[in-house]
Amino acid sequence: MLVSRLAPSPTGLLHPGNIWSFMLCWLAVRSGGGRLLLRMDDIDGPRSRPEFARAIIRDLRWLGFDWDGPIYWQSGRTHLYAETLETLRERNLVYPCFCTRKELRGLASAPHMGEAAVYPGLCRDLAKEEREAKLAARLPFSLRIKTPDTSCVFNDLIQGARSFPNHGGDIAARRSDDVYSYQFATAVDDFLLDVNLIVRGRDLLSSAPPQLYLRGLLGAKTVKFAHVPSLLSPDGERLAKRHKASSVASMRERGVSPGKIIGEIAAMAGMNPEGADRTLRELIPRFSWDKIPREDLIWPDTL
């Protein structure tokens, strides 16, 4: 059975870029007779706020989204991440990394690293004595997963065949402040919840290789990706939570209807050439991945 998820982070208000990928995910699942989950990626405690989570749920329902089963909260699933990490540690796949954020930023900006900077495993092969000395000195450390320096190839429903020279270096699983990383928590959750279709913006395309590798370590369940083009503001920037004027809440307050928002996004997706107001359910028979543009799109500033 087709299983996918909406996975907003409650660090701000929903904006059209979120709704764009959520709508395509919702339509793919509903047209395919699958299950759609809602998961709040609220694992980053300092930035995740309950008022944003409530606003996200309210906005999704206002726009006509529904989902199957309960809402999953990553903040309530940390025991699963801990258990998974311990299992990998027992397989000798996990090691402490003492590199500071400043050192990591320096590595990323080094000329020889290029644009696709990866962690080069500096702490992977520390001598036992040096590692124990650092631990005894109570130096802060993250936990990383040993990752082979091999290429990753997969087929994306939107981007086509994709090839990456590596999986992004040794994966950070847990930060030094004990917060689990996006890559690790997302891969574990998607695996445990049997998610087999992941729809998200193509700005997250580089997350696919490490997450595919982690899924392989956990059991290699089949998964398909659809990395959709981004919605951009009129000035060419990718829409983000900082564009408060374009939030769903702001549009609702200005009197924009749910049908107008869904209709506008559906027109961009090639499913509403008439440009009429639409409900999500009206669009189910019109859905096709073949209709989705491959290039980024401009969200109008008229709504």
C-alpha cells in the first residue's frame, strides 16, 4: 500500500511553498488509495513552538487537508531514535565526534572541499587512548554513523535519475546538545512508519542519499522520492517562513478563500488550467506526476 506523510516543522507559519508540496503529496496518496500520515517534526526544542503546531493543524484543516490515524510528534519518539542508535552502536557503526561547529564550518569553506562538502571522518579513526582522553575530559561530542564513500543512484519521480558521488560523509545522528539530527530522525521515522513515498522540495534532494543509506542499515524497505520544484517569491527567493506576508494565516486574515489558494497552486501544477477556485477533492481525478513542472515557479504577490 502507498504510504506517505506530511511532515511540517512547527518553527513558523505555513506558507504556499509548504502547501505546494503537501498538496501534491495529498493528491498522490488519495488518487492512489493509500494512507497519509501527519507527523510534526518538532524535535528541535528551542525552535519548535506549540503555538506554531496549533496554527499548522488549523491551516491544514482550513484548506481541506485530512490524514489517516493520529498525529505523530517527533518529540514523543526520541526513545525510538535512542533504541535505533544503540542497535547501530552495537554493530560498531557509531562513534563520538569532537569536532566543534567552528571547525566544521571551516571544513565546509575549505577550497578543496568544493560545494558538496562532506564530513571527512576526522574523529572516526581516533586512537582509543585519544578518544578515551577526550571523553574523560568531558569534551562535548556528537554521535556519527560510519558511512561508506560510495556513490548513490536513485530515480526520482520528478527529477529523474540522480547520481551522487557519495552519501554525504559520516552522518551526524545526535548533536552535542543531545538533539537528534533531521537526517537520522526522519529516516528512522519514515522506516518505522512504513512510508514508501516521500514528497518534498528539491532543496532537500541532497538529503536522499544519507536517508537511503540509513534505511538500508535498518532494513532497506522500498521508497520512492518526488522532489518537486520550489515556489519562489517575486524577487526570486525560495518561499520560507520568514515571508510572513505570504503565510496561509495572513492570506486568510486578508479574506483569501481556501478555494482560491488551492486553485492557484493547482494551476501551477498543471491541474487547473481554468484558474478556478478548487477544493482538494475536486483535483483527485486530475492528478498526474507528468503534469508537474520541472522548473521552479513564482508565487504571485497578488494573494
